[in-house]
Amino acid sequence: MSLSTRVRRLPGDGGRAAPDDARPDEAAEPTAAPADEHDAGTAGRRSLPAAVLTALAGLLVVLVLTAPHDYSRLTPAAFVRLPLEALLVVAVLLALPPRPRRLVAVLVGVALGLLGILKLLDLGFSASWSRAFNLALDWTLFGPAFGYLTESYGRPAAIGIAVALALLAIALPVLLALAMLRLTRLVVRHHTGTTRAVATLVVVWVACAAFGVQVAPGVPVADTSATTLANGHAFQIRQSADDRESFSAALDADPFRDTPGDQLLTALRGKDVVFAFVESYGRDAVEDPEFAPQVGALLDTGTRELGAAGFTARSGFLTSPTIGGGSWLAHATLLSGLWIDNQQRHSTLLTTDRMTLGDAFRRSGWQTVGVMPAVTKAWPEGAFYGYERFYDANKLAYRGPKFSFGTMPDQYTLASWRRLEQARPAGPPVMTELSLVSSHSPWTPVPPLVDWAHIDAGGAVFKGTAGDGKGDERRGLARIRADYRESVEYTLGALISYVKTYGDDDLVLVILGDHQPAPVVTGDNPSHDVPITIVARDRAVMDRISGWDWQDGLKPGPQAPVWRMDAFRDRFLTAFGP
């Protein structure tokens, strides 16, 4: 083999020889001048698609690295940043020999794809639940999410969305691996220029970091968000293991575990006690200037009307463990007296013999009932909560028009619960947990309240009512917020009307929200507080909670006391004990 076949000269590089194992994409080949203008045009047309692909590859990598993972920070300015991770990766690639370089490029691309998936999950969770996705605990939530999509938009749409997301999860790592390979060939081909550019950008990054340069408030030019995000999620995994141990200790600490039934709830003997959870009824409903005038007017009117019927109401706030969704976490927190703020705690709780409020009432001689119109499948949790009778969507047997996520209007749920329970022979008092879901996202129009006497089994009276549950899926933010307010007014109005129509001296009604609505309604960084109200005609019942300093009426004011939701069980059992 001659020397000329072993060494190729690189043009424009002072005659430096390229090694014989160099790939064509890593050392520039001499380019022959085109024979004529036609050949030059052909070469230009061929290079244009390649340039476009390279530009798209670079854009994809930049988008993944700079995209925020918090929905509230999703603005154009968030993408105008200089990621330190990108500079470090390019520096490493330039320093590696060809084969390891290609392997590292592929691994970096796959890692970027996984980072992109993680950011999309975080964006979804921050928009819906105002928090990041938990890598250790939140995988089990995909089942309920699919159920929510099915109930809200139909099974075909839910399947289509699930398939699209699965394909995206596969495509992102593959596309980013290919993008990194293409960009690697580019930076190696322009080794000297790339080295100088990286060195210059490192100096710029250090200067921006030192002086705190920002594109917009809270958006620094010197960016390390990808590393911060990865570290944060790694910490979540470690934290979940620690949380398991601390929760086990909390489970063992129960001051009412061994209290005999005859020493529980003595001040409520003979009363029918109802805990009515109102979906997405949060503090913003009574304080946000966009909602408070209408919701507040409804509650003030309800207070006067119930007062005329002899009922008294007192209200405060509870801090919910969740926001935007996860109603079951709030239910478990209130009923168990434990802070249930993640799925791991909830699953663990269901395996224990923790005394819930339902257990306390049953131990004390009450019959216990659960009413869950959104439950359409087997619900073994009912046994844990101590319910002797349980009414799900099938038993409530609604056959009227569908109203968005809710399987039935809340007024029908209330009427059916009364009909089914009153049909039973007279017996011990009843404790009921009611889950009212007409104010569940995505907040489409609700029906008007109808005469209670006209509500029959099946709900035929709701056919032809306004909206029939078919809202405009292209609603703007203002319409969504208005629909949220109207749905909360609907459920609260139904409860007030129920008490006026059927309430008696033995009724004790606890009305509370499960959590605040999603940030699309509340805006960024809302509180986790929800209103809670106790309504009763018997003054002796209300006297028992006089030490709570709750405010008079159905609407808690800004200065109303705020407790954590897990504190309610013990305070309630203490107030109504001997």
C-alpha cells in the first residue's frame, strides 16, 4: 500500500494529515468544484434538506434542555437560556475518540429523551395538581387518569390519548438519540470553531451566573435546571423510603384506638350525621373576586333561609393534603385523622385497622353508609371506612343525560340517597359520607335545580335540561372559570335546598371541600385551604363546637380559623365525646 493511500490531506488545514480510520463525517472531504451551474444547483438542493434536519435536531435538543417543568413558568422567555449541561456535553464529545464519542452521543440523546418525558409529566401535574410528578409514587395514578378521561370525554378519546402519549414516550428518546448523533458529526466536522465557541460561551455563562443576569424575573440566563430537576426527582425517591417509616410511626399513635363505643360521640346520640364532600370547593370559591360575589351571595342567602327554618351554621377552613385532584387523599385524611398526601400513604392506610370516623360511629351504635356516585367499579375501600351499606353509580341507577365527568347530577344523588335510605325500616341513626361530584373538572354546564318531588328513580326529569352536559370543548379560560363557579353554586344550592326541604331536629350536616380546583382556575401558588361548615337545628350540638371559634353562617370569612385536615377527626371526637 502506498503512502498516498494511507494519508489524506485536509484542505484548508495547513496540510495536516487525517488518520486512516477517520470516518467521512468526521473529516471534511475535498470538494470538487461543480462542472457547471446545473451541478452547483443540484448540490445546493441536496444540502438544503440536510441543513433543515440539522437545524431541527438542534432545536429539539435546545427545547428539551430549556423547557420549564413548571406550568406557571411556561413562557417564551423560559426558552432563552444558556444550559451549562449542553456546554459540558459538547466539550466531552470533542475530547473523545470516534467510537466512544458515538456511544456517548446516543446515551446522552436517550437521557435527554427521558428528561423530556419527565418534564412533560411535571408540566401535566403542575397544571392539574400544582406539584411535580413523583417518580416513586405517582405511577399508580395513570389508572385513575384514564378513568377520568373516559368519564369526561368517552372511551375512544381516552384510548386515543393514551396511545398518543405512549408513542410520544417511545419516540422522544429515539429522536433525541438520532439528533445527538447528527449534531455530534457537525461539531466534530467544525472542531476548531466549536471549541472556540464553547470556550466563549462558558465565559459568558460564568459571567451571567456571577451577576445574576435574567431574561425575565425568575428566568436566569445561566441555566442548570436540567441537573436541578434530575436531583430533585432523585431526592423524591429517597424521601419516599423515609416517608414510609415516619408514616408507620404515625399509624401507631391513635389516642382513640381503645376508646369504648359508649364513650364515643355521646353528644350526637340519635342524630343522623352527614359528611358531604363537595368536589373542588376551595377557599378561592369564597374569596377570589371573580367567584366570591356570586358564591358568597348564595351562602349568605342560604344562611338566612336556614336560620328562618331554625338551623344554625358555623364555618372555618381546613388545609387539604392535595390540590387540583386526588379527592380520595382528602377523604382518607379527614376520616382517618392522618395526613395522607401521597398514594403510598393511602395504599398503606388501607391495609391497617386504623379507626376512621365511620368506625367510630359504627362502634357507637350508628349504621354507616357511603354514597359515591363516581364509583363505577368494585370499591373495596368501603370496607376499610366501615360502611355497612354502600351506594355506587350502579346502585343509584341514574339513566338521565350525562353532565361531563359526573355520572349524575348532585341533586339526583341527594334525592336517591334519601329515597333508598328512607325506604328502610326505622332503626338506629345513620352516619353517611356523601361524595358530590357535579363540580368536578372539566367543569361543563350543570342542570338547574328542579322540584325534589319530581325526581324519580332514573332521573328522567333531567332530560332536556339546559346543557345536557355537552359543553363546548373549545371553551376559553373565562368560560371554564365561570363554569367552575356555577357548578359549585349548583352543589351548594342543592345542599341548602335539601336541608330546607327535608332537614329536621336530628340532622347534623358537615359540608366541606375536598381540595382547591386546578391552577387553571385558581392561578399560581394557591393555598390548600377548603371551607368546612357544620349545620344543625339542635343548639346543643352547636354549643359543643363553640370553643372552635368558627364563624357564624355558611361562609367562612378571611379570619376564620384554619386547621390541617388531619386534625379534624380528633377534634370532632373530642368535642362530641363525654
